[in-house]
Amino acid sequence: MQPRQIRIDVHHHFFPLTLNKANSNTKVGWRTPAENLPWSPEISLKSMDDSGVDIALLSFPAISSGSVSLENRTATREGNIFASHIREIYPRRFGFLASLPFLNDIEGALLEISYAFDELNADGISLASSCGEESDATYIGDERYDIIWAELNRRGAVVFLHGAQTPSSTPYPHPCLGIPITEVPNETFKAAAHLVVTGRKRKYPDVNIILAHLGGSVPFLAARVAVLSSYMGCSLTPEEIMEDFKSFYYETALSAHEITLAAMDPFVGSNRILFGTDFPAVNTEMADWYTKNLMGFYGDGTKLDDIMGGNALRLFPRLRAHIR
């Protein structure tokens, strides 16, 4: 008998009541499915059961705003404890990726890394693409964050990198093309490119970074960055830049289609692609549309098994003990 395929969703959010998701949506041009609000673990479990997902790694939505303050540290700590409690209640169904305080709070970030891994046994860290808003925004490859990356590298941490909901310099073009649709994937690309051209991706090779949504526009713009950024003064050669883009992991949420997958497969290979859904930001039917595309592209076999769960088990070995 053929072994059952394991499905691990590495892109699965939790929405605590303090987030007030319905209100924040109106500012960015998105509508979280009404049936997913107010969110509870049981809503996710129902979707997971319907979609055949064994384990979901919970992460807080990527938010770049905030301040260096005790209040921000406290809110972050409470969110991480909340997620860890869900994992304690449902140890076979959930893991979690811890959040960090407003990243300019270097001391607070380092303290939370220690608490998340050493006390809560977090499976990894979730980071937004940038810290701050408008002209004060700083991408996570900035040198001021070196000490944070050094600590994550020392721990061999897994980092889930998600584009922030950063507005463009122009209004989004249409009510059906809000910030989560048009801007978030590009923010993921910009953060990844920043890590590459600043040399941070190469400097901290023991951090395993997962890019949300197949890296946004990374597969299509990496070659552009390779030559043009090298020309503009990046110390890496075009070949080294491409090599570093290929060293990320990429997850499939809201992105799997024969067109995108046809680009990803030769770019990084199936051993660096992971399964994700972005639930509960979307409903089960929407997430399943992408899963069907993924399954149709790869068909049955080792590549699909690796993407759906095998690669995640290698990145998150703790989960093996909870697979039935």
C-alpha cells in the first residue's frame, strides 16, 4: 500500500480578537471571508480537515507598523503565548512561528527570540518585509538588524518572510486590486532582493528563509536584479546573486498555477518548494483552487510528496512526532 501523503501548511495565520481584522481590511482593499471571523482554532481545523491538511504552522499577519515600546513588546509576547497555547491544545494539528516586536527594538527582538525558542519552543520566526511606514520604513536586510540575523543564524532558525501591506506611492488601481493582491507580493520580492544584494543572505547561511507566495515576483525579477544591481555597485556577481536567490525556500499560497510552477521548478527545484494556503485570509474553496493546480502540475510522485509535506518535515523535524 502506498504511504499516505502528508500535508503541512506553512502559511496559515491566526487572528486574535485584538487584531480587529474586519476593520483593518477596509484600509487595504481586502475582505476576509465572513465565515472566518471572528477566527478560532476550530475554524482552521474545519478547513484543514476538509482540505486534508495534517498540520498548520500558525503565524501572525505581517505588520510593519509599530513603535519601540513596552506596549509593543507586551503585545508581541501575548500573541506568541496565545499561539503556543493553541499548539498545546492541539499538538498534532498546529505548530507556530513566533513574531518579534517592532524590529527597531533590537533588544526587545533578541529577548523575544530567546523566549520564543527557549521557553515556548517555537518552530520558527515570522517576519514582515520591512519595519516602519512611508519614509521611515526600513527593509529587513538593513545593517541595523545584523545582530538579529546573527542570532537567528546561530540558532539555525527557520524564518517565514511575508510581504507587509505597504501602500504604493499611488492608490491601488481598482477595488478588485487592493494592496494584498498587488503590493504584498512585491514587498516580499523587495525584502528578498535586499537581503541578497546587501550580502545578508550569504552572510547568514544557516537561517532558512521561506518566502511567502512563491516569493512574489522573485522568479521573474531575480535575473533583472542580478545584472542591473551588479552594475549599480553590488559586490556580488550576477551569478552569485542568482545563486543566493535560489537559496531561499518558496511556499505556494495563492500562487500555484502551471505558469508560476513552470518557472519555479527549474529555478529552485521541488526540494525548496513548500505547501501553503494563507487561510483564514481566504476561504477553503479559494485555497483549494491553488492546491488542485499544484497537484495537477506535479501529479503523483516524490516531487509532490516533498512539496506537500516532506520538505517541511526536513525544515521542522519536531513535527515528525506529531504525524499520525
